Amino acid sequence: MSNQINWEFPQALEDEAIYILRETAAQFERPAILFSGGKDSITIVRLAQKAFYPGKIPFPLLHIDTGHNFPETIEFRDQLVASLGVDLVVRNVQDSINQGKVQEETGKYASRNALQTVTLLDAIEEMKYDACIGGARRDEEKARAKERIFSVRDEFGQWNAKMQRPELFDMLNGKIHIGEGVRVFPISNWTELDVWNYIRREKLDIPSIYFSHEREIIERDGMYWPYSPFLNTTEEEVPFKQKVRFRTVGDMTCTAAVISEADKLEDIISEILEAKISERGARMDDKRSEAAMEKRKQAGYF
């Protein structure tokens, strides 16, 4: 199998991403990198290192912490921030709940993932960020495929597909009115395979949950969920141990695992090429309705 794989990463994608990051620094006053601890935001950080070398990354990392994150991801986040000497801003969904701005979900599928929107918009207003750099890619989900690289949000942080601007000949228009903001997506044109080949080429460290490991899980709706105190389980959902890994990082209550023996990057890449479901096919938050992601983006989601 490995002999059939093209391990080369398209250099043009890195060049484009670096150009986008430099344009962001040039056109906006207070950008920030939206950081989840996942592979895409880790890739953005490496690209920012390259874009502004030998200087320091000029953007802080903004993490919206649901309180239900994978502990391995939080540990990785803190280690990365310490090693790079970058600024980290953390805002907590629990604070939004305590303030009565959002209400904790109940029931079998309760999750804090959607609650992040209010916390994020409050953080943007508090810190006066005019551009938030994210790791979303067009190949992930159809709503994300509609967004431009410079995606304008209105004064309420909301996204409107009709507000999208043409981006002809790689010309990025960052002009916004007072109160508006922009979400920037430097790796919008990358695929999941591109990200993994880049991680391999750059020898990037990533959280251990991406690799096969033994974990307590439950089976629900034909998928495997990480067993944790945050997951509302029924009596029939008995936890058991299994070797799994995660293709995407989100709230522990909405991110399913895949049965896997892939404990090396080469094995992960081979596995992705053979996968029958998409990367976000294991995200329950995308399955709540046909237009779940688009509705969240219209409300101000990442």
C-alpha cells in the first residue's frame, strides 16, 4: 500500500498559506489564531512561524475551552505554548453558563460544542480582535466550502453567504466597517491528506489521541464514543476497552473514535486513503440537521 502513496506535499499550498498570513498581519490591527489543539490549528501555528521567521508569531492564540476537552489536547496546548513563547488567551464556556448567557444542554446527546459561539463572540469583543485565523478547510464540510479565505462577519459576528466577496487572482480584500470582523482560513484549499503529509514533512508533534491507543469507549448509534464523566450514558451503554484513534478533535461529547491500529503517521495516511466516511463523519454536532454547520456559522461559530 505504502508504495502507491504519493507522500509529496504540494509546496504551492504552503506558499499560499504564508501569503495569506502575511496579508492578515498587513491588513488588520488585532488578529488572533483560533487554537483548538487539533492538527489543523497546529499546522496554522507552524505556518505562522515560517511566515514571520525570525520574528515571533505576532498573533496570540485564542482557545475557547468547553471544559469537556480531551485532557491530552489541553496538555499538548500548554506544552506547545511554553515551547514557542507565544501568548495564549483562554476563555471558558463554563463562565458563559455561570453568567446565564447560555444554558447547559441536557439529555443523551448533550454537548457544549454549540455553546462555544457565545463565549467566542464575547472574547472577540473583549479583546477587540478584527481577524480570527482558523484552520477550517473546504473539503471538511459543505458549509465551509462556501466561505472565502477572508470571510466577513457582521457586527453581531454572524456569517452571511451573500456577503462573501470575490477573491480573483488571489486578491484578498480585508476592508471592513466598524464593528465587522473577518475569519481567515489560510489552509482553506488543503485536504485532510495535505495536512497529514505536511505534518509528516515538518515532523510536527500532535496530541496522542490522533494515534491508536487503548481507551474506554461506548458504542452508540453504530459509532464509538470516548467514555467520560461528561457523556450522558444509558444503562445499556457499558464502557469497554478498545484500541482507537480520533481523526478530528472536538468536545469529548460529540467526537467519535475509529477502531484503528495506526500508531505511526504513515499508517494514519494509509488509513485515510481507505476510509469510507469523511473526516467529520465522526462528529455528532454535524449530524443534528442537514444544515447544522451552516446554521452554527450564521450564528457566529468558528
